[in-house]
Amino acid sequence: MDRHRVHLDALVKGVLEQPGEAAPALRQAASRNRDLPEELRAYVDTIERHAYKVTDEDVEALKQAGYSEDQLFEITVAAALGAGLRRLEAGLAPLAAERRGDAGAAKTVP
């Protein structure tokens, strides 16, 4: 993973910190699935858990709440990135634990 770290860091920085239509703080909150405005909570949670369940109606409701399509795209990408990174970390944890010699500890991943 270390050989890919520079690319992963650039991706995270690009999605979460660079200027965009959605504020960086909002994209960062979406990536963590925490501290979101009420109207975005269910949407981001759906992206994290069951992205295939997002409907046109979900997107339309957020547009009616004042979010533009560009903002929703950025929020969606940030939420997906955060969910993917958490899954990556969970998948790599047993390998890191095995290298450290505490493989039993890594089996506690939920």
C-alpha cells in the first residue's frame, strides 16, 4: 500500500480539499458520514451502505432543498470515497496485524 500512498493522498486532497461547488467542509463531512446537515444524512448513509438504492427521487428531493447537481455530484463522490477508504482500511488491517505479529487482534473488524 505504501507505494500507492502518494496517489491515494492526491485523490483524497482533490476530492475533499480543492475548490468546488460544494464547500470543502461539506465534502469532508460527507466522506466521514458525520456532522452533515439533516437533509443529507439519509442520502450519504445510503451511499455508504447501499449505493445502489439511491433513487432519482432522493436526488430530486435534495435539489428541491437547494443543492445543485454539481454539489450533489461532489457530495456523492466524497461519500463514496470515504466509504471506500473505510473498507480499504478494514481490509488491510489484518495484513498489517499479521506483519506486526498480532493477527488475532485484527479479527475484531466489524
